[in-house]
Amino acid sequence: MTSPIQKSISKQREALGSLIQPILGRIARACSDVWPDRESLDQVLADRVAELPYCAYIYALGTDAIQISDNINGSGRFPEHFGRDRSSRPYLNSIYPAVDYYLSEAYISLLSGRPSITAIQLVRRQDRVIGLLGADFDLRDLPLTQQLYDEPDQWRQMKGDPSIRGLLFQQTRVKSVLDSHIDEVMSIMEELIVQRGVFHGKLHFSSSRATLWLMDDPFRYRMLEVEDLIDPDICLAYPLHDYPSDAVLPQNKIKPVLEGFKKLRLADETVYLRSGSINVFNGLIGLNFSCDGSHYIPWSDFLNPRNAFWSGDIGSTSRPAVDA
């Protein structure tokens, strides 16, 4: 099953390949005319590297993966890499002699210590493979990799610590201070989200606290202990703020979601909610249970009593996410 993030990566790789492959093919054909003379190869690569956008280094390899040119980039030549054995590098594991062109998976560069990717092109002369060209790219230099990944709007479940799951039925919920004031806490959380600019809020039921992220200061979180959570005056510390017009989670659904948290916290003494979070912009509800399993579920599914989440065993986190 291909996950949404894998689909996003695949799309990025296709776009990158369509940019690199034709250029690298032309450079390989130019190199075949002077192969395997080191000085001539260095000159061809130095003359042509500017055609390959964002390239960190380009170099020539023999069919044994021993480097027969210097490393070349727009700044010059780096002869210390001549004779380097690259046969064990991850970008050569899937190329020779299966395909003429191959774009590697991302890996950590030995030189820069940063995530990188390498394009490999076979060099041919009269249809016989005589060597390979390698072109390294630092991911931070590639504009195609700067597109932000969108979190999928589907129910996802993740298993937690096996040692906690194994002892699940040997434990029982201990009533927290927050549990004793749960109705007051829910009312204050609703006010903070609906009227006071909180776009992401997480209630930690077992440890009786909350963490809040505000639209006017999104890079810092606030933490409220239970004394604050049960004091309506705490709302005065957060200025009034219009509910965001681009929120995925409707304003009038905040209260029902919080009521769902209360139900999951108090319904069972063994399998119970430890923490719950609301994000109004992606509309996802985050849940962490006593089995240490976590669920991320769209608000509409969470509020649908006929959804599989409510009819299934919430203690199990083995159900895979649906491939949208």
C-alpha cells in the first residue's frame, strides 16, 4: 500500500528525473568521445556542468565503479576524488547494468553529511557500456523538493510501546484532578479555541494539563496546569480572536469533539483516553490511549457514531490506514 507521503515523494522524484535525465544523457554522449582519458573527461565535465542545474558534483566512473575523473562543479575541479571506489555507495546498488538512467533514493552524503540524491547515467560507445556518469545533488539546493507535504485527511492508527500494551489489562485508570473537574475544563477549552485564538490544543488527562498553540504566536506553545484549566479567569490572559475563516473544523463542532474526549476518558477503566488534541486547520483529532496506541482521525469521522472508530475495538491500533 502506497502512503500519501510516499506518493508525494514519488511525484517529486518524477519531476526531478524529467529535469535531469535529458541533460545527463547529452553529457554522457559528449564524454563517450574522449573516454577514458582523465584530462579530457575533466574538461568535458567542466565545460558542461553548467547545463545541469543545482548539481553539487559530477564525475565519471569505470564499469567497476572506480572514479576516473576528478569531482567537477561550477567552482572547479577536486582531484582528491580521482581513483575513489564508489561501488559500495547506495546510489550504485540498483543501476548497472539494468537501466541506462537511475535516480537514487535519498541518502546521507559522506562529504557534506546532509541528505543528498545521485543520478547515474550509463555511458555507451557503439551500444557497449564503457562507464557511468554520476551527478550528486544536495536536497536543500533542489527547488523541486521544497514543496510542503500535505498531511492526509484520513484515519490513521499507530501502535505504541509493546511493553505498555502487554500490561494493558493489569492496569486501571486512576482518577486525575482534571477528571474531577472535567466539565469546567471542557468549557474553558471550548472558549479558548472558539473565541481566544487557540488553533491547536491538547488536553493531557492523566497529567492534568494542557498545551496550546495560538494563531497570533504559532511558534511557541503555552502550557496550562490544572489550576489554570479550572479557573475561568484564565481566558482573560488570551485576547479575543475571530475564529479562522479557513479552518477545516467548524466552530460549532468544537464542543461535540470535546464531549467525545470526555466520553473516551470516562467510558472504560482499562482502555481510556490519556490525551486528546484538536487542530482546527487540518481538522484532525489526535487521540492517545492507555494502550499507548495513537489515532489521528478527521473530525467528521470522529463525530460520526456509525464510523468504524466507534464500532471497533479502540484498544487495537493494528488496523491500517485506508489508501485514499
